[in-house]
Amino acid sequence: MIDTLQPSRSPTDSTGWFHRHLEIRTCTGAPIYHQIETQIRTAIDDGTLGPGCELPSSTSLAGHLRVDRRTLRIAIDALTDAGLIVRTGYTRCIALRS
């Protein structure tokens, strides 16, 4: 669950967090993109993913979550629009604030 997350070891050591803590629950009825967005937003807001934390590539994260990359991109777009992350390249995104 999102409230039991441990802080990253360093500002850029976030890939492990995504693989250990980000999860999709199909029984909730909440859209998958919303679940992803909410969990990442909460981790940024509570400081678990601090400024400079790099998100895994969309291909890697979508594969780990077993979701379509387009679904993941909807969540990433919402976080970008909210000013929580910035895209620094085609596949690279970095958290802006905590």
C-alpha cells in the first residue's frame, strides 16, 4: 500500500520503488491509469519520490505492471500537466517536487 512506502536511498534511486510498491487492483473498479497516477502523485506529495527521482521508462513500467503503454502514458500526462514531473526526453521523466 502507498502509506507503507520507504524513502528512496538517493534522489535518482526510484526504479526499485516502482517495482516494489506500485500495484494495480482490478477489483476496485477504478481506472488503471487513475490508480497509477494516484500512487505516483501520493509518493511525490509525501516525499517518498523526491525532486530528481527518475521514473522508469514507460516500456519498463508498463511491462512490469502488465498494462498497455498508452494507459501508462495517460497517467504520466496527468502528472506532467499537474507539474509533478517533467519529461526530459522521449522516455525519461523526473519528479519535480516533494
